[in-house]
Amino acid sequence: MPAQDSWQAPEAVVSHGRCPDGLVSYLKETDDFRIVVHVFPDGDAIGSALALSLGLRAMGKRATVYTKDDIPQMFGYLPSVEDFRGITLIAETDTADATLIVVDCNSPQRAGLSEVRFKKTIVIDHHVTETDFGDIRWVKPDYPATGLMVYFLLKDLGVNITTEIATNIYTALCIDTGTFRFSNTTAETLQVAADLVNAGVNPSAVANYIYNTWSEARFLLLKNVLNSVEIHNKLAMTFITEAMLRETGARSEDSDNFVNFPIMIESVSVSALFKEIGPDKWKVSLRCQGDVDVSLIAREFGGGGHRNAAGFRITGSLVSIKQRLILSFSGG
Amino acid sequence: MPAQDSWQAPEAVVSHGRCPDGLVSYLKETDDFRIVVHVFPDGDAIGSALALSLGLRAMGKRATVYTKDDIPQMFGYLPSVEDFRGITLIAETDTADATLIVVDCNSPQRAGLSEVRFKKTIVIDHHVTETDFGDIRWVKPDYPATGLMVYFLLKDLGVNITTEIATNIYTALCIDTGTFRFSNTTAETLQVAADLVNAGVNPSAVANYIYNTWSEARFLLLKNVLNSVEIHNKLAMTFITEAMLRETGARSEDSDNFVNFPIMIESVSVSALFKEIGPDKWKVSLRCQGDVDVSLIAREFGGGGHRNAAGFRITGSLVSIKQRLILSFSGG
């Protein structure tokens, strides 16, 4: 990777639009882009990368999208999703004159990209920065989704927002805001969503793809997980064993979001989902609503995370781990 | 009720805003309003009525809200919800000079209101009209929610959209569009939602009130209902027995929306929820996704409804009813 050049932090640059002038002018005058998403890409990463590549291509540029891990099947409806290539294929192309754009993450490592040389590197991300990677960095943790940043960028670039671009961005917004239910939902998010629907997005079709395309195995796994619930005052614990995965035929990633179900209960403020990852080995995901800070609980167990979403890995007997968690929670 | 007067259908009236001129000018020049919602009021009815009453009161008018049935506890957060009075109390007031406004339904019968005389009657509703009741009728089935109509009406009346009014309207929109997931979600809906957030609505707080305030009993009932699932090709059947309600302590209305859970499964196109309402008596709710028309199935069993949501009541042994339904579905 090239060393950081003298390019100034974009936040300090005067922008006529939402985006740093330096980024907009660089994209305008450059022709060859390799866009990468983070490992285990989610809808924000995938939709943002596709929208950006479609926009740059509409400007007559070369823009290809790469991923280390498979695109989840549920995103098969995204326009141009078939363009994604395996990230190892980057090394097989001539990158010396190409620009790398890292989307929805802020380092090549998070994208699963090993040493490759590029002319320039760009970061577009709404996550708190872990590194100072990137010749041009546009990092905005106050944006609910990278998709929103890409929207403003394409507008500043003068790109016409086609239905294909709009569907990708709308999906990115939906995934990262829980379709406008999470606390990161702003008036601006809803305003842009309205613009995207005007551009041709079918909001209920997108919602159906996101929320109503469970496999039967996933549904059976949810049933088993809900059956496992143990409620101790404001703490709800649920469990996924390897046997449950075998019995239902579900994959481990099918349990995505299950930790949020017990949070629906008004009297529950913390939900802990235990996932068996080996003999006496557990991955515990924590979610909360209200004033609890689950990152504090996670840290007690050697883990970490955010106020509302945290987790840890632990080895030991389930009975004793549960006891420790109940004690930790009631003491907290 | 007064007879229909010579007032013209509002749809035929030129409107400078979204709303019929006749309605706007009448509300401006009139002072005393009684606003009623339909029986078993939902969030659209409740939020619309409260927003309208707050707006009219901000204009210096008298506007009181009435309901036949209790306001569901989950709507306790709505600003001024405590203003609702029992509908029988209308008769105890002097209504001869008052105007009745029927909100989110289109007849006094649907509001549970028996014979009372008013100076004028107004209907504001987005449902297909069943009757021609109302001296002034503003009925717009193409609007996703009555709340959206009330929003445009208040704007045309020059009312400042306070946070209190906005929270009521935002809730109305969320309830009737599944927080922007249903097929009635339009760009305009999202645009208005953005305006309401700008007016002070906290979108995640509203979503939490709507979706995350389940009782533990309701959660346990869901668990039992999911356990009861039987999947036959594209048909998923679930069951709520009286014993389940007793065991979990849940109320019958706690099963609202449960029929939609099996629809999450991609391979399931019809979900049928059987609710035991007496010995060998069942109320069956049907939902579908895709091209199936469940109203046809419901009609075969003497019921009715819409293409995507229908139902019927039936007496008989569960085994034989299930068999008939499976046959009916595979034949359809």
C-alpha cells in the first residue's frame, strides 16, 4: 500500500455538497476503481459497493466490486449483485494504475485483502475508524449507513440515480436502520428514502426480500431458540446448541438477529444469546433496551462492544456461566 | 343523524391543498367538534383523532375525542391519549351545535355510536366506503393511512405541526404501513415521515413502543404458537387453543400479528392461524405472500376478506378442518 500522502483530512475541506471536494474531484478525474467490502458483507456494504460501482460506470469509468466472503443469498435481488468477484482475483489484475475504494470498513484487512499495490486508496465508511489507512478518507460515524454517504457522493458527482442504484442504496439504509426503526434513523434518512422511492424503488418488495425470505430450517431454529428461553427478572437467556443446528438443518448464520427477539418483552432489558461453538465453548451475544450498558457486562467476561450490542466468548460449564451472568447482571 | 344535505362530494371540489376546500373552510369557521374512532381502535385511528383534536384546539376550537373500546395499553405514550372519553359520554353533552368527525372509518355504527343529533357530520377515512354517511366526506382509499390525510388537512388549516401532533401522526403511519414495509408505502409517506421527524418525532422511540412492549405472556404464547406449526408444502398452519391462553396467561388479542410469522419462510405462501373460540369452534385467519388470493379460500369456508388477508369461522373437528384446508389449498 502507498504511504499516506499529504492529502488533507476531508473533514477539513470545504465541500459544496455533502462530500469532501477532494474525493469528488479525484473520482471525476480517475478512471479505474476496485471496490471492496468487509468480510462477511452485510446489506450496507453490498448495496453501497454496488451503487458506487454502477454510478462510476455510468460516468464511463471502470469499477469492479470484490468480496472475500459469499454474498448472502437473501441479497440475490440486488441489481448487478452478480458482478461481485472473489477478492483474490484483484491480484490477478493490473492494479498499479487502479484506485482501491474500501467501502463500509476502513482497512484492507477488514476486507480480507492482502498486500496489493494501488495508485491511490480511498475509504468510505460510517464506522469509527480503527486505522489511518487511506489516501482519501471519508469517515462519518454520524451517518446511519455507508449507503447514505454513497447517495450524497453520487449526487455530488452528478450521477443520475437509476432504479438499480436506488434499490441498492435503499437496501443499505434498511439493513443498517432496521427499516427506519433504530435510533440512528434521522429525518435525512427518511428524506433520502423518499427520493429513492421516487427513483423507482419498491419499498415493500425490498422489505419482503429482507424480512420474508427465511429458510424453513431458520424458522425451526427460531422455534427451538425461543423454546430455550430462561427469564430471570430483566435478563432473558436463549441458547443455540450444535445439536439444534444439526436437528433443524440451519446454518450458524441463520441465527442472525435472534438475540433481538426477547427484547420485544417490555420487562426484559437484557437479552443474552448463547451459541455453542465447541465442547463447553460459548459465544454470548448481548443486546439491551433502556439504560443498561451491556458493553460493561461483556468486558467483565473479557469481551467488548457497544452500549446496546456487545458480546464475549467463554469456556466453561453452561450452568456456571449462566450463574455468573445472572449475578453480574443483578449486580450491575 | 341529519339527512345528507346538498353539499357536493369533496372529490369534485377544487382544492388548493390536498384536502377539499369545503372541508377546510368548514373546519375554519366552526368551533365545536366531537371526534370518534372505530371500535377496537388501532394506531391509525387513535393517532389521527388525537392529532386532529390537538390541531383544532391549537386553532382555539373545542375538540374532544371519544372511543367505544379501550385504547390498547401500547399506545399509552401518545401525547394527549388521556383525553379519550367513553363514547357514551357524547350523549351527555349538548351536540345540537356540535360537528361529529368520524375518523378512520365511515359510519357512526363502526364507531359504536348510537343515535345522536349533530349540526353536521364529517367523515375522514382511507377505507373503502361502506355507506354514504356524512355531510362532508373525505374518503381516500389510495392513502396508506388516515394519519396522512390528517397531516395534509392540518397543513391546509395552517396548523403548526408540534412534536405532540407529529408523534401521533407518525404512529398512525407506522401502524398502517408496518413502519414503511407494506406495499402501501409511498414516497409521499416517507417524505411526510421525514417532516414529522424534523418536527421532533423520535422514530426509534415510537418503534420501540410499537414493537418492543410485549408482555412476557405474549412472548410465551408466540413460543407455543410457533411450536404448533405444521407445514404442508406452501401452507403453514399454527394453532392457539384456549389451554395455551390459560397456560401462558396471555389474552386473546395478544396473538395479533402472529399469523404473519410463518410468512417469513420463503417457501410458505399461505399462513393459516387457527384460534379456538369454543368447543370444536375455530376462527381461522389467513395471510399470504405472492400470487395466492386467500379471500377465495376463505369464501369456500363461508368467510371473506381481502386478497392478502382473509378469514373464516368454522365448527368441526380440527383434524377434518385441517384436511379440508390442505385440500382446498392444493386444489387452488
